[in-house]
Amino acid sequence: MSDAQNQPVFSIEKLYVKDISLEIPNAPQAFLEREAPQVDIQLHHESRAIDEGVYQTLLTVTVTAKAKDKTLFLVEVGQAGIFAIRNIPEGDMEPVLGIACPNILYPYVREVVSDIVTRAGFPPVVLTPVNFEALFQAQKQAQAQQAGQGEAASPIIQATH
């Protein structure tokens, strides 16, 4: 094989919204609410091989806004990407899938969340920047601690804002 065939490859093959959901369980009363809502944001991502050297990463954001004990809205967006990743050392694959791929997807999911919340009739929710490297390191640390306790670690990074 020539050196060109052994060069690392990382390319975006496709970016797409895999899943989108909006619920306004207390409409139309939700639009009369004057209290500032409490907003909870859950962030999850997972990656899996879908072919040789081809991976899908799915970044899911769930936004729940509540006023008092009533849910104003619940939005869940699954932003996915298909990535060609080849000739990367095995030890480097996890950071590529856990940091680089979510970093690429995050601006897209931010836009979709803001757009759907606005289209639903609420002020936009602007997701704050996320440091996927810090989340990845925290996950690795948690996995190491769980391994020391004999528990299985989850492959999904979770964050609450």
C-alpha cells in the first residue's frame, strides 16, 4: 500500500435530524403563564460503527421548560452525523467519536432547538456552548472509578445545565 492509502481520514458524509419531538401538554394555558420558566437541558451522545470505517454519532438534546409544577414545553432533538473515519490509531478512536463528532453536531442541534421552540410560540432557547472534551474526560474518570468498583460503565455522556 502507498502512504496515501494509509493517511488518516476524517470526513463528514452526512448531517441530518434523525428525530425531533415537540410537546406542549398544557396549551393554550401555557401561553398565558407569566412566571419565568425553569429550563432543564439533558445532553446525550452515542456513536456506533455502521460500516467499515463509517460511524454514526447521534447527539440528543432534551429541553424541558416548567413553570410551577406545569410543563410549558418539552423538545427533544436527535442530530446525527455519518462520518468516514479510517487509519486512525485504535487508541484515538474514542476521543474522535466522543469529542470531535459531537463538536461538529452541536451547532446544528442548537439551531434546531432554538427554531422549534420559537415556532412553538415561546421565546427561543439558546443552548450554551458545551466543552465535549471536559465531558469526555469526566466520563473516562467515572468509568475508571466504576471499573474499580466492578460496575459497568455507560457509553453515553450526559450533562445537565
